[in-house]
Amino acid sequence: MIRVLGISGSPRGGKNTEVLLRMALEAAEEAGAETELLRLSDYRIKPCDGCNVCLREMRCPLDEGDDMAHIRDRMLWADAIIFAAPSYFGSVPGVLKNLMDRSRPLKMAGHKLGNKVASALSISGLRHGGGEHVVEAIIRFALTHGMIIVGCLGDPLSQGWLPIASLQGDEGWRRAGDDRLAVEEARLLGRRIVEVAEALRRGGLHGS
């Protein structure tokens, strides 16, 4: 069974980012995957201090004082990871950036996330509130780890490359779950990420 991990990079658990992420995970389950949702808001992740111990010893000394080791274990468990985050001034929130920076030991220890499937989704307040910049930052991070990026394969005339919800609608403010297009794209992504992970497994290519 394909294992899909959804990582909510919002500082606020259970809100709009998580709602959209859950829709993607539900679709992944319907496609036959085992899923897990991990809220970074439930954990303490210290910021990287640039000590470079991970370069020399392939470990992070900060692991002894926070929860990053557990999060790395869950990432290693997964065949595919969906990273979700709201737009904070057109970039990822600090809690997700801390995860990104602290994941460096996984790269230094032989690309431990390499060949795992990865994707992203985002939420912004305004229609042009920076959601695309958030998913682009996540994609660059995943590519640095050698992960395999997956996007939606929906209607090319009406559906986007990745789910990016906006809370600004035609009739005023709304919840992410009311953004019909983003919900459809989240479900497309959940199914697609399982399809790709299964194809890679059949071909003998999978994560560490």
C-alpha cells in the first residue's frame, strides 16, 4: 500500500490549509493509499543555526531539544508527501521554513528523501495573494532533495497545475472549502500522487 503523508505547514491547526489538505488525503485514500496528516503546529521545530554539524556528522544537534527527529521519521515513512502552507507575505510560514532548513541532514546522509513523490498546495487571502510563490518554494525545496514532483492532471482549460485556494471570492470572503475549483484540484492531486507513486514502485524506483 502506498503511504501518503500530508504536512500542514500552517501555524494554525484545523483551519483553511488543513481543510484543503484533508481533501487531497481523502482522495488518496479512495485511490487505495494509507494516509497520515501531520500538523507542524503541534510540534516544536527550532530554527537552523548554521552549525554545519550535519555536513560532517550527518546529524543535527538540535534534535535533542525539539521534535524534528520525529518529523523526519514520518517523512521517511512516506512514499509520497503533500506539503501544504498558507501564503505569508508571498512565502511559506516560519514553521515550514524551519522544517525545510532542518531537513538538511536527510540530504547529507545520502538523499534520504530522493525519489519520493512530492507535491504542494497553498491558501492565500486574496486571489493574487502569493499562493503560487508558496508552492514554487516548496517545489524548489523538494527538488533539492531529489524528490519527484507531481501536479494535477485536470482540464487544461479550467483547472490549474496545483491546488491554490483563495479566500477572496466573487461574492466576498469565503472558506477554503468553498473554493470549488481548489477543492476539485486537491482531489485530483490526491489521486494523481498515488498513481505516480504506484507506477514508480512497479518500475522499481522508490524513496530511500
